[in-house]
Amino acid sequence: MGTSYIYKRDASRLFIAMRENGKRFKIYLPKESMPVIDNMEQDINFIEQSDFQYLFEWKGKRYNCELVSRDQNKTTVKVNGVEYKFSLESLFSYVRHGMIDKDGKQTDENNIKSPMPGKIVDIFLAEGDLVNVGEPILSLEAMKMQNEITAPCNGVIGKIHVSTGQSVMKDDLLVEVTSIDV
Amino acid sequence: MNKRLLIANRSEIAIRIIRSAHKLGLTAVVLQSDKEPDALYLQYADEIIQAKDATNDKPIFLDAERIVQIALDHQIDLIHPGYGFLSENPDFAALCEKSGINFVGPSPDLIRNMGIKTIAKKMAIEAGLPLVPGSDGAVADVQKALDSAKKIGYPVLLKASAGGGGRGMRIVEKPETMERNFKSAFDEATAAFGNGDLFVEKYLENPKHIEFQILGDKFGNVIQLGERECSLQRKHQKLLEEAPSASISPKTRKKMGKMAVKFAKSIGYFSAGTIEYILDEDGTFYFMEMNTRIQVEHPVTEMVTGVDLVDWQIKIALGQKLTLTQAKVKTTGWAIECRVNTEDPQNRFSPQTGFIEKIRFPQNTNIRIETGVQNGSVVTPYFDSMIAKIIVQGSTRQEAIDNTLEALEDFSLIGLKTTVPFCRTVLQDPEFVSARYTTRWVTQFFNPNMLENEDDELIGALAATIIYAAEYLQIASDAPASRNESLNVWVLNKRINK
């Protein structure tokens, strides 16, 4: 079974597959390990691949997949004899299309503000990086203590408004994070 | 010299008959239609006769005269008609007889009588079989229909005497709606069949289809080999069958079986045959009709009884005595047959034609596969959509269900959609598992969304993403080749780790 997963940095490898009924799958395709589907690394074996056909093994069962049709980003695949239709988005087009906004997920709470006055000592991530909920984004020194500011959600780092060494006031905007939690 | 058996049929049933022919030391001869010149069954035959039917409207399998002529030209001793096509055509059987060819089936008269519903029902009454209560023949007007319905009890069914396919058929729930329904059914029947005669019959709201397999020889011996339940139907087409039936008590089973034998004996039946009953919710059963051919679903009976029905059909035709007695027929375990039709259950079962790129069948000692196709076969629009049957056994009904589900998981077909996902859905449905299902299951309970499941959906999302990503990452990269390769590392890793 899957284990809870820490996203790798490469946001270009994260995709969103959405069905007509609105059901979404967030799928991360790492370079060298198992796919991560909805934040869980899945132990899916890739047994065979030929033209437009894939054979997977998962949970001790086989899954025969066949590409039925493709039209732009709409893809219909047949899995074990039943067709499923998905529309696909890269993370960037997904965010651009404002699908997240519609759900009201992209709100102020994902704009990370400084909880106290202090100085930025380190920034661990860059704009466009994927971030997991709870993962440190930057380090803020205040009253001789270093505080790690963590991501409030799984998402992609938007604009970073501060730089290392900069002093900030309470409630200053530090980093924007676009949630990818569905 | 070996006797020569011509099979006037195609696909899986032709192969099934060839198997019996070989077992009995007969030479199996088949007809090659140019509508499917590379069909699988041809590979199993001892002799192939080319039957050019491109210039004919009728496929060879429906052309009685040409088949008999071919048989005469090729010194054929017996003709096995299989099911469908000419198998229940009395004129074909008569033509065989007249031409000195042994028709593997009952006599032309028996086929004719059982084919005409009114005669079959009359003979059934004479043998003491119960019929669905109804008006005695057509009702002259609305008043007569009302009188008849009052006697029978609502709801009733108005049925065109000349009818078929649901036309001229109306369900009448209460007396107030009789007049309206009578008029529309009458008009419809007149338009469709040129005959507006209607009769009234008790309408069974949740009926089950139970049929008994019988075997009779030319010496008056008749036995029954138990029942099959074929309630799972769509538009009167069976999709999944089981033997025995979980819907009848041992007492009812005994009664139905005895009546089937009694009826077959009373009409002097020989060969393999099937007595169809309709079973009401309260356990009452009524005679529906008799089929005078080998049936598609015969393997479930063979599996639970161990009796080879096609062997017996041929032996009986050859004049052998039915040495298998009723006392020797024992039923053990449970068998389920899933029909593999190239129909799309997600889209109102629309037929699928084209190439079968790859087909894979489950294999196990408790599984029997009857197939008319292989990798690369073509499904044409000229013939019916059933390409194979998957028959699975278990010691109990639940075990048979579990084994069948497991078997269906090992089935795959690349190229066309089939009814296999539908069968998977049925086998997991509470109505089926509890054996409450009736012939109305598809209309009452089935919804194409039931074909989907979450695991398949997730894998589908992954596959769709991989296809999309391969292109996306290629476009996004300056060095397409290396990027694309890197996507496949997971694939390669998996292969190595396997």
C-alpha cells in the first residue's frame, strides 16, 4: 500500500486528472520512484507497455489499460474493459485556469505572513517549487530564536516577497502558496 | 469408413461440436463463409468446404437448400445445426430427412410443433403442465378483455397473438386503463403484424427464468439433467446463467423436473431439449416453451452433471440408446456462465465490431472456456456479438461466484469492449448474490456507473497522466529525448525489479 509522501520539488511533474463528474486525482510522476497519487506513494508495478497499452499490477491485481481516444487534453482510457474519461492539466495550467479559486481554497490563509517581527535567516525553497503541508519554507529569527515557517497546505510556492537577511514586521507578507489540495 | 458430420454453424459452438465429433470418431466438416474466411473454428475441422455466399443475401448458415446440396455433394452422413440459424427450422430438418441425411436434433414435426407457441402450449396442457393464466385465445373487445382480466387478477398483460419483440404488448395495472391500452396495443399490433388480435395473460412482476435440460432417445427414454437459471437478461437476451438455481426448493425442483420429463415423453421427444418455465415470486411456476436445440448455456449443466450433452445428441441421432439413467444423473457443485459479447455495456450495449488485438482468457482447472476467436480475429457485423463463454465452477454458489469474479479478472481483451465488466458488476450485486434477481434486473437495477470501480479509476487516471505527461514534458524540455527517457525510468526500474 501507499505511504504518505513528501513531494519532490519538480512541479512540472505534477498533473491533475479530472473526470466529468468533477472527481480529481493529483498525480506526481517522479523521475525514479513510484507515482504519487493524491499525496500517497502507490506501489504500482508497471509490467508491460506497448503502443497505447499499459499493464499495471497493484494490490495483487492486474490492470489492463488502453488508450481509447485523445483530443487535446481530454483522454479516454479503458481500464479492465471499462472506459474512463479524464481531462488533464499540468499544475501550472490548473492553477492558471483558476480552478482552485472557484473552490475558494486559494484564500488569504495561504499567504504566509510573518507571525512576529524578525529577520529572515534562510529561505529553503524557490518560486515554483512544490511544497508539502508542514514543510519548512523559510527560517525567521526573532528574539534570538530561529522559527521555521511551514507550509499551511500542499501547494506550489508563488511569489516570495522577502530575501535572506531582510528584516520584517509582524503581518508582513512573506510567501504566497497556491494550494493544490482538492 | 468414418461417418462424416457437417456442422452448419460457426464460432464457438462449431468448435464445441467438432470436439464431440472427434471424441466419437467422426470426421468433422465445416462451412467456410467468405464473410469470415479466417474464422478460428476452421482450424479445428478435418475438412473445410468453401461456401461462397458473397453473391447471396443469405449467409450460408441460413441457406437450407445450399447446405443440403453441399452435404450431398460431400457425402455427409449427419448435419449438426448448433444453435440459432437453422437449428429450429422444421423445413431444414425435413429437407435433411428427405435427402437421407441424419439431422442431429428431434424430428421436423417436433420442431414445428414446439415452434408454434399455441400448439406447444396446448400439448403442455394435455401433459398436465401449468400455464400462465390467461384468456383462452384472443379477446374480441375491451369488455371481453376486462372480463378476462377480472378472472385472472391484475396486473395483466395484453399481448398480440402474432406478436414478438414487445410490440403490441401492454401492461394493464387496473380496469380503468384497459380501454386505452387495448386500443393502443391493437393499433400497434395491426400496424406491425397486420393482425390486431390480442390475448390477456397474468403479468408476473418479478419473474425468474428457470429451464430444465432434458435428453431423450428414439426409444422413448427421457431423462432430465436439472435446471439452469437464466434470469439475467437484457431485452430477452441472456447474459449470464447458472446451474443449479438457488431460487427453487428441492421439492419444486423435483416437481419441475418430473413435469419436464413427462411432457417430453408425452410428445415423443428425442435429442437434447430444454423446457422453459417462468417462476413467480410466490414460487408458482408455469410452462413457457420448449427449445429443441442445444443451448448456448449448456456447459453449466455439463459442469455440474459431468454429462456431455453434445456427445449424447450425436449418439442419439445415430440411433444409440440413452444408457444414462435418471438415477445416474447427479448434480455436484455450482457453475456460472458469463457470455462474452462484443457489446458496450457503458453505451446501451451497442455492438462493437473490429479487430481483437489481443485476447487473454483465464486458465484454471475449474474454468472452461468456449471461444470462437483468438488474437487478431475480426468481429464482423454479419453475425451475432457473442465471441466466447467463460464457465466457472465452485463447490457452492458463493464459491462459484468468487471463482468467476477471479476468472474475469484474468480476462482481457484489447481492441473492443465486451460484456465482461457487466458480468463482474452482476456478480457483485447484492440482488444477484442473494439470488433475488429476476428478469427485470437490468431495467430495475443496472446503471452504467456500476461498471466503474475506484481502483480501476485511479489506474485510469495514472495511465491518462502518463500519456499526457510524456508529451507535456517533451514539449517543456529543451532536450526532448533525455526528458522523455527520464519519465520512463520508473518503467524501466519496474521491469528490472520484476
